[in-house]
Amino acid sequence: MSGSVEDERLRVQQLRALRRRWLRDQELSPREPVLPPRQLGTVAAFWERFLQPGGLWRQQVHKAYQTGRFVMLRVLLPAWAFTYYVKYHLLKSPHGVVTTNPRIFPGDRILETGEIMPPLPEDPHGHH
């Protein structure tokens, strides 16, 4: 029986040695990982160069963004809100709203032409 216990100990010792070696192999050296050189496409290469800190284009785009944001938040939106308030809340007849003409019935005089509105033709079918 002592032989099987010795074999078991040897097997456990070998497994421990293999695990230690495997764990040691998982540690990366300073040279790793070794990656192939990146092949960027046209658009990706443009954005890689464009997004470098301190680039002239990046500064210009940032300035244009800040200007557009200022104009939108400080000029256009307040102007729109002011126009909306004046148009729909202050003026008696808002711009663009069409008032209806007065109703004209048969026998009434049309003011623009002076004609008298003729009577409506009778419906021969008798149902409305």
C-alpha cells in the first residue's frame, strides 16, 4: 500500500510544479505584449492625427464649437422665446393668423364689388 501513496505524492508534486511554471509563464515581461503594427485606414488616421493635443485644427474646432454654443444659447433661443411670447401672448392679432371674413347670406351686399348676393338654387332632390 505504501507504493500508491508515494505515487500520489509524486503526482501532486508534479502538478504543483506545473501550476507554478504556468503561473510564472502568465507574467508579462516589459517587452510584451508584442502586437503587430497598427494599420489605420484613411478616416482613422485622420482622427488619430486630428485628436492629438495642441493641434491647430483641434483648437479651431473648439473655438467654432464655443462660438456656436454661445450664439445658440445666448442669441437664438432667447430671440425665439421673445418672438414667441410677443406673437402669441402680447399682440391682439398675431402675425400670420388669418381672420375669417364676415358671413355672406343670400340678399346681402358684397362690400368690395357692391353686388347683391343672389339666392341659392333650390335642391331638386329634396333631401339635404
